[in-house]
Amino acid sequence: MKKQLVASLLIGFTVISFASCQAKIKTPKSANILKAKDFKHYVDYFNRMEDEPIVQAIPNAESWDWMQANIPLFSCPQDNFEEMWYFRWWSLRKGIRETPLGFVINEFLVERSYADQYNMISCALGHHIYETRWLHDSKYLDQYLHVWFRGNEGAPMKRLRSFSSWTAYAVYNRYLADGNKEYMLDLLPDLEKEYRDWEGDHRLPDGMYWQGDVQDGMEESVSGGRRIKNARPTINSYMYGNALALSKMFSLSGETAKAALFAAKADTIKKMVQDNLWHPERKFFETRWVNGQLAQAREAIGYIPWYFNLPDLGKNYEEAWLQVKDPEGFLAPYGLTTAERRHPEFRTRGVGQCEWDGAVWPFASSQTMTAMANVLNNYEQNYVDKATYYELMNLYVESQYHRGRPYIGEYLDEVTGYWLKGDQLRSRYYNHSTFADLIITGLMGLRPGEDNILVVNPLIPQEQWDWFCLDNLMYHGKNIAVVWDKSGKKFNKGQGLLIFCNGKKVAQKPTIEKITVDISPY
């Protein structure tokens, strides 16, 4: 008990310390274009539509107050996009749990036997970081990370590494959004240790990384096995991203030798992934079996290298993206499948036991959409475009309904849209994917960076919507609004694509195109 109290006080002290650091940043909280009250009807509806079987830190009765204080506002002419924006924030809030060690974020609301203390599961930790980095109050994510890495009497929680991790990369990308270098660098020793632990027990003789399906959170795939040590695109891409992030963190901390070391590790993994997991005839990154052969199966995990911008430019790896537009590939009526539909073992593993053999998983869809946004921003290619991104985001939105109401669960049938866990309580409000982050960094195009040069490159086709607005978005301590007003009469702030920083118009273009602007003077 005494040790637990010491650990609790240690974590609490660290949180207070970083809250002080964060408070030094100017953080205006009022929206400039949109009015929060205009969206309260969504939350009223969400509260009425359910019985609230499990209540954690923020009950339904307090959800609107919490959302007003914490989330960016979004409005567009397509009702399902707008409704889903507010639903996913309302749903995410249900997973926030207050513990003696601080706030944590749950994947399941129902207690799981394989979870760590406080029902914590590390599988979707990267998704949780990407999504909650946009909350105005940093304490939820600050404390959550500290519990994972220091909540076990100052050590990591026992089941932190039960699942593959891109945590270091996600933490670095959180810093790109909020600019809080002090918090990130305080975690750097913990993140380095986690990386070296994976190096110590998950490397194959040739230097690649192995993982089983279950520990990837992707059991019953067409290429793997629950206990087989395959070299998968997942963990190898994650380790590349983590090494790259650690290199950047050490550079920011002034530790140049370690920065160079982890940059070299990232380069080595990049080469191994491209040399060993790329199938030159099938034009795809695939799992490599223990016998050295590629699995001859295109799976959604083959897109994960682009989540980290791993594939080299100019080598035409992007041809793999043709498969997201092919009905025999990954394109299905209710979203992107987790295995190509032409594969002879597609959907052969049964139903109801968390199969990743083809059904649509929001976890994978959000990884793929994040990767696609990187392709559209960082690669020269002609295989996917803004129209592709919008169409797939539209499918992603449409898939998140059940019995005509907004819903997010575990996984769904790719043809009927039926959620395969049915009405099981465990599947309700499954916090295992991103949505808001896809709207912010993809569709609305805000591309986070280290400095105060704001890059906005919306991935919405020019003629799709006559207007949209993302407002009250905290970025590097500044309140950002991204507005498209084709006629100039919707918001009466000007015509075209407009960027506001702390209420001041800082950039304007007549069409939806990339804008780069220095926001440091504002």
C-alpha cells in the first residue's frame, strides 16, 4: 500500500508539473466562426437514444458541458459527417475513467479478463493518443500516458507490451499538435526503454520483428496465426515509426549521438521492410511466414507502412493503393475489408470471434485512411486522389450506424453493414479507432508540424461541398479555424478557403488548395 501511495504521488506530481508547463501557453478557448449551442441537439439526441448502462468519469448528463470545454467544432452540409463528428466525441468521453493514479482511457466499457488494472488495454493506445491530442484539456492524455508508463509503482503497467505498439510515434505526433516539448521529453526515457524491450524479445535472426495475430490485435487473419512468429508489416512499420520518432525526440533534447543511432535503426528497418515484405508481382507489402515465404495475401496491414511514410519515394510502391478502389480488392459496400475479397480464404474463419479475415474493422480503416492522407500529401502518384479519400471517408461514416442510430462497435459485415457482435454490451462504444483525427488531418487537411508554419491541405474535392468549417481547434496553443465558403455568404467572413488564427484571418485562397502560413505572429 505504501509503495502504491508513493507511485500515485509520483504520477500526480508529474501531472501537476506538466499542467504548469502547459499553462504557460496561451490557450484561448472560444470559437470564432461556429457557435457551440448550435450543436447541442446532437448530444441531446445521443443522451436520449440509450440507457447508459455503464457510467465512468463523465456521465451523459455532463457530456455536453465536457464537450463544450474540450472539443473542436465542425460543420458541413452533409448531415451524417457532422452528426458522426459529435457522436464520436460523445462516445470517446464514455471511455474516460478516473482512477487513484489519474485518468485513463478504456477500449471496452465492459471489464475484460485480459486487461490490465483499471480495465486498461494497450492495443489501441496509438489511436487513443492520435484522437485525444485534440482535446483542449491535456490532463486526460497526460495522466493516461503516465499511468501506462509509471503506474506500476513507478514502472510500466504489467501489460503495456501485450500488444504491438506505435506509442513513441504517436507521442511525437501529439507533440506536433500541441507543441508541448517538455512533456514529451520527460517521457523519452520511458519510450526508449519500451523500444529496447521490443528489440530484446521480438527480433528474428535476420533483424526483422515478429508478432502473432492476437498480439497485433488482429487474430484469425488469412496470413498468420495466434502463436506464429511471422514478420508482419504491422510491428515492423511500428518499430520504424518509433525509431524515427525517438531520433527526432533525442535531437530535440540535444542528445545527438542517440538521435543518430535511432535514425540508423529506422533506416535499417525501412530497408528490411522494402526488401523482405514487398511482393514485386502482387505489388503489395505482405506478411512473411517463418519459412521465409510471403503469404500471397493482400491485407489491410499492407498499407500500414504509409502510416509512417516508410516507403521510399519514386519506386512506385504506391501502386498498392489501386486495391482500395477494386471490388475484388478491399472495396466493399460498407467500407474497406481487412483482407482482399478475391482471396480464397476471405471470411472463412467464422463469425463472432474477432476475425480479421476480411470483415471491416474501424481499427484498420482508420489506420488505412491515415496512411492514405500521407500518400496524398507526401507522395507523387496517380493511383488515389481526393475523390478516393472522400468516397472512402463517406463509407466509413455510413458504416457507423446500427438500427438507424449512430454506433461504433468492434467489426462489421462488409456487405450488409451488420455489426458482427450484434447487441452485445461489450461492443458498444468500442474505443478502438480514430475519427476526429481523420477529419482534422485528412479531410480538413491540417498537417501538424514542429514549428509554427501551419500547413492546411484539405482532401475534400473542390465541388463536393459548398462550405465547411473546422473551428475552435487548439494547435500549438493557438485557436485555429479552417473555413471553406464558396459563395462567401454562408459565414460572411470572405469567399474561398480561409484560415483564422486566434480570431484573425491569416490566409485566403479562392479554391480548395494547399495553404502554408506562419502563425507565430498571432
